[in-house]
Amino acid sequence: MINMASFRWFLPFLLLALSPSTFLPLHAMPPPPPLHCNQTDCTLYNSYGVWGDRKDCRVRTTFYPTTEEELRLAVANATRAKLKVKVVTKFSHTIPKLACPSTAAAVPPGNSMLISTEKYDSRIVVDVPNLAVTADSGVGLREVIDAVEEAGLSLVAAPYWEGVSVGGVISTGGHGSSWWGKGGAVHDHVIGLSLIVPAKESEGFAKIIRLEPKNPLFNAVKVSLGMLGVISQVCFLFVFNWVHQNGSI
């Protein structure tokens, strides 16, 4: 055993060893881009680098819209050309092959396309009086949280990983662990969204519909796994954070 005299001699060296200056800096690295394109087609990977069936997901091309209108035009182009289409996010944080337009080996890449929301992430509108925040579907959850915190608001529920997009987290049923209020599912705190769906030629092959909770399709669209259309905007209901309600800590 170390006696008191020996411990007093050893203590300065122990504190020096535990000093923050003695540790090397650590930097977190985001996942690599899920899409890799060449001159002929694009290949989609998931966050694990390989799909469960061990087969690549290849598509003809990928669109990167930056506005809601560009997103609508991408859907219109796919409708006009009769292509199978799916939407992928910046990190494609998924295990099953739901993001692949087709898993059938008989379907060549030329019959399908992807729409990436990686660059569709610029719009966040905070409505403090109504405790509402509207964001483009490609906006990351961390960016939404940062924006609302500046306004004294907080999101009631969120998953453990903040790299998900707002469109992806609700359409896949992402959730946290809260039992407060409506619970930990993020989609249960959505009060409005915009959906882009195929349309007639007279309507430009694609149109935007705005949905609210009173619409009978609202609950189905929120957790639709991308099967009912492309979510373009999401409106969340937030609450005042603890500091706003109770003053400074």
C-alpha cells in the first residue's frame, strides 16, 4: 500500500499526467458520402458500407436540388421519363435497402434515379409566437436544434444521432426516449409538411401539396418511408426551453 508520504510525492506527477494539455486532440469524423458516381451511373451505399443482400444499388443518375422548385422538377423529370425514384439524405443512415429504387436484378440502372437532399438544406424559419419551426427536408437535426435554441425553444424528442435530416428522421420513425407529452417519436411533434407527388402532364408532371393534421393522409405521410412522395418541408412544434421558462441557471 502507498503511505501518505509516498502519495504526497506521487500526487503532482498524477495531476500532470491527467492534465488536458497532455492529451492529443480528438476530432470526430462524419460518415463518408453514400453516393459515388462515375461517367455511366451512380452507386449508393449505406452507413455500413454494404447492403444486407451484398449487392450494389446502382442507378442511372442522381439529382441534387437546392430549392423546393428544383426538387419538384426532379420528380417531374422522373415522372415524365417513367423512372423509378427514391430520395436519399446526406449520410444515408440506413440498414435495409429501402433507399434503393429497385432491388430486382432484372431492373437495369437506366430505369431508376436518386434524388439527394444533401444540398437542399438552407431554409429554417423559426416562428416563436406559434412555437413552430419549418425547415427544408434536407436540413440536419443539429442545425434545427441550434436555430431554435437561439430563440429560446427546444425540441421535445430527438434520436441519439444528430446527423439525420428532418425529412429522413420523420419518414423512418426516428425517436428518442422521452415519455413526456406526446412521447419520444419525432414525427409525433410534426404539425405540417409539404409533399411532392407525381401529377398529370397538365400539372407539370409533379405538384406540391401542403398537409396539416386534419388531412386524412397526414399521419400516413409522416412515416411513409418515402413511398407516398418526396417530403420537401417539415414544420415542428417546439416548446420553450427550461432556461426561458425559469430564468438563468
